[in-house]
Amino acid sequence: MNKIAFVTDSTAYLSPEQIREHNISVVPLSVVFEGSVYREGFDLSTEDFYRRLVSSKDFPTTSQPPVGEFAETFERLLADHDAVMCLLLSSNLSGTVASAEAAANMVGGPIHVVDSRISSYGIAGPLLDGVQLANGGGTPDDILALWEKELASERAFFVVDTLEMLHRGGRIGGAAAAFGALLQIKPILTISDGRIDLFEKVRTHRRAMERMLTEFDADASTGKHLKVGVVHAQRYNDAVSLRDQLEAKYPNIETDINELGPVVGAHTGPGLLALVYYEKA
């Protein structure tokens, strides 16, 4: 049986327990904030980041992991594994995939780098499914086929609490931000072609949540086995409430809660609530 190692980046936002239990190697992205560089998940807590983000005049930037860090990880893992499976943040959101591919070419050997075309639970869910498949005797080819199928079925809807961070990050203009704040417009975002895109604009947070749940209901009511990530940014209690609501209504779903850290949260700000889900292969 193949001994397979799994690698991801910090934007999968796996819990420390998941990382330890499944022996997953996490290569961090970095956030540059207020003149300092912080490795996500290592140097700056998520709570501290959001607290500082709200009050700071400085807008954070983010950076991909260096090629050398991936190369060191791959070399270490190949010393006692037959293959490395690496599932990463969308290449249209970051150069992380390119760094990993360059490292894989340097190191050589059976290293499989896969572009998730998404972030957060969209990485974490299929990654953990791959680990489960490997533990049951699955081969690297089996895992690649699983990821291809699950990633193709993924959908994501993000309700953002404020337009400010999208504006500060250059994703919407100042007039749109001011207009949105005045009218309490709540954008519903989605992932399209590996990029963050606007799905719909509604007038209140309540209507945004209703619209997101309507989209989810259309998929969940089919009876398909869906794996669902309730994703949040500093809204844990709301995420738990939403998870419980969904589990009570849909017996065909599995759920997990996933909190956005500094790298993705820099572009959304605190207050985000989202559903990221896919059909279990």
C-alpha cells in the first residue's frame, strides 16, 4: 500500500486538531500589516488580526509562500512517503500554486500539486476526503480522481457584512462603497473561475441570508450527499446557529465550521458568513 503525505496551505483553515489527527503539512501564506510580515497561523492570531484591521488605517497585503518552503516540505515528506498530494488555494487568487509547482519540479518525484480553484472549506473538505481515501488504501490516482469530481461540483456563497474592505482592497470603487453603505446593500459573493465574484446585491443582511439559503435549498433538496462548510469571520455563534439550522432540515448533509484567517479575511473583513459545499464523491 502506498504511504501518502498530504500538504495544503494556510487558507484551507484547518483546525489544529485536524492537522494533528491527519498529519497534514501546512505551508503558510503571509500577511503584511502595519510594517510587519506575519505567517498565517503562526505569528498573528485571527482574533488579534481582525481587531487591528478594524481600527488600522493601514490596509494589509498578502504574499504566497516562497518556493523554498514548499521544496523543504516536499523533500522532508518524500524521505518516508511514496507520494505527496498537495491541494492549494486558487491560482487566480494567489501565486501559491505556482510556488508549489516550481518546488515540485526542483525536488522531483511523485508530487501532485492541484489547484482547488477556491479557498477555505473548498480546500479543507476535499483534502480530508482524500486523506480518508488514502487511509482506506486509495492510490494517488484515486485521490486525484476524487478531487477532480468534488472540486467540479463546489459552490460558494459569501454574505459580506461591509463593503469597506472590498473597497480598500481595490475590488469596488469609492462611489459604490458609499452608495452601498448608505442603502445598507449587502453583497452576496461567489467563486467564479477561481476568482471572487459578485453573485447578487440585496438591501439587508436578512435578505442576503435568505437569498443564500434559497440557493442552497435548491441543491440540498435534491437529496444528494453534500458536504457543507459554514464559513465565518468573527461570527462563530451565528455559524453554529446556521449549521444547526441546516442539519435539522437536511438529513443528507455533513457540516463543518471553518473560520477565515488573515489572508482571506483581509479582503472580506470581519462579519462574513458563507456556505461552501460540494457533492461527496
